[in-house]
Amino acid sequence: MAIEIRKVATRGDLRKFIRFNYQLYKDSPYAVPELYSDMVATLSKDKNPAFEFCEADYFLAYKDGRLVGRVAAIINRRANERWGKRQVRFGWIDFIDDEQVSSALIAAVEQWGSQRGMTEVVGPLGFTDFDPEGMLVEGFDQLGTMSATYNYEYYSRHIERMGFGQDAEWVEMKVFVPDAIPEKHLRIAEIVKKKYNLQVKKYKSGKRIAKDYGQQIFDLMNLAYRDLYGFSELSPRQVQLYIKTYLPILDLDFLTLITDAEGKLVGVGITMPSLSVALQKAKGRYFPFGWWHLLKALFISKPKVIDFLLVAVHPDYQGKGVNALLFTDLIPIYQRKGVQYAETNPELAANAKVQSQWQYFDQQLHKRRRSYVKPIG
């Protein structure tokens, strides 16, 4: 039976695109569904500021009249200019274990990209680094996280069979909270604090931190991450959206700022209670009871697991011990709240600076993911 590819053209089509993931993974104990409303906002041209520099279309695959796959085709013009590429990205890709289906989805992305002058197809990637990156290749028996996608084991086999080669690799770690702050961290933190006249700042008000440091947090991200794989600078509209979306929902005990003598931000660590189980219970919906599961996980229950959302240090201070200052502040908070371990975001395996920050902790590498690339045609 031939595969029919249909471009998403209506709100109903977009609803099917989003809900296909929920259906495909409804019986998986490891997949964590994204919130439906968040997905609508991300994929809608009138709601996502990334469309200032991105172009995208979405495709659905049907076999014998049944929906069997989906994929997004994305061109990030800013990233292509930054890295000297002509790449079309494939993202939010899901499919049944059928090579005809996966091949038809990728062919749709290649054709779409070729029509727009692209010469390579790469993915899985989203619009920006704030979207999920990479395809899971290890850790299929591990619970997913809010910031990364889960996929079945057969996905990478399909992609590699089509001639894709590895483009980048990420690892994810469980970092266990120690009984005491590592002695070396204490020494380094004290030295760097005195040497550079650095201060630890904490806030109790989300509105106040947004006013004082919201812009600086994302400016720091643009600086700290500018040389990382596929990065494209966040636009002012994106920054304002993320300030409005994320800062109000954070437990500010888990957010630490490091500033210099003039109050300029040089380091930030943002962590939050894991929402994985709450999102599974919510099943992609705020209502009728999804909001309660999320609220409970964020502010009521004592979290056993936290997610490292963001650790960023100004390039002028990287490798000088600022990370030790961050962890020296955060570890006692984790201990007091009963946190057992932290789950890192996907981190580039080749980024030695990032990997080295965990060397004084008990840790477990439990997931690995990859992006793939191949020429079009």
C-alpha cells in the first residue's frame, strides 16, 4: 500500500499532528507528553517568535487511510547563516515501525528543502535550542524529561538505513546529590568569590527577578552558547516570551545568580522539580486535572528528582570556578528539600567543559541521543 503524504493545512490537521505522538506512545511508561497548548504555540506561525527567522511546514503520513507518521520541515535561516550551511531540519518526527512510512516522511522534508535551495537534511532538531534536539539511541528504559523527546528504539535504525550519518551526539546524566558539598567545590568557590569579587544573588519574587535580570539571563545564554552546535541567537521577542513563560513558574530557591562587583550577571543556574510524572498524569492537558498535577509537582510535593534546565557562565569566566560557586549554593537547598538526584538536559558529548563540571559528583550516564545529516538528492 502506497504512503500518502499530506501537508498540514488546517487547525484540524495541526491537532492530528500533535495528537499522533500521544497516540503512538500512550502505552509507553517512559514517554513524557508535551502539553497540547504548548505544542500549538510552538508550531503556530503567529505565536512562535522563531518564525521571524524560520520557515516551516508540517506533514502527515497515511497508510490505508490510517495516520501512521508525522514530521516537521524547518529552515532556520539565522543558524544557516551563522554556520555557513544550507540545511533543512526535520523535527517532531514520529512513525510506526514501517520503512515505507519513515522514508516517505524524510522524502517530503528533502523535497520541501530542495525547493527552497537547501542541500542537506539534518535532524531531529527544532526551531532553536529551546526545542528538543536529537534522537534517543540509548536509554530506552529510562523516564523521559520535559526538555527532550522519547522515541522507540527502531527510529535510529530507519534513519541510518536511509544513509544518514551522525552529525552530533548528546549525553544525559543522573547527578546524585552528595551528603556534603565536595571539599574541592568549597575551596574553589571561596577562591573565585574573593578573586573576582563575585556575589551570589537569590530572589523571592518572580516579577522582581524578571525585571532585574530577565534580559541579562538570556543575553548571557546568547554569549555562553553561541559556539555550540546549531545554535542561533535568541531574538528580543523570543527573550520576552521566555521571560514571561518560564520565570513566573520557577521555585526561586532552585535559581541562583552570580554577579560581579557592578551587579552584572556572569553566571546562572536554573533548576526545577522534574515534571515528567506530572506530565504523564496530565496526558498533554491542563484541564480538567492536568494543572493540579503540575502545580503539585512544582510547589507542593518534595521533589526527589530535579531537572537542570540551564547552567550558563559568561565566556570571560568559563573555566574559573563559577560553576563551583553555583553548586555550593544549590546543593544545601537540594539536601534540605530531599532531592536525590538531578537530571541534566542533553549535553554535547564533545563539550569537555560541560562534562567536567560533574567530575566531583557521583553520576550515571543513562541516555544518549544523536542528530543525523545527509546530502539531499
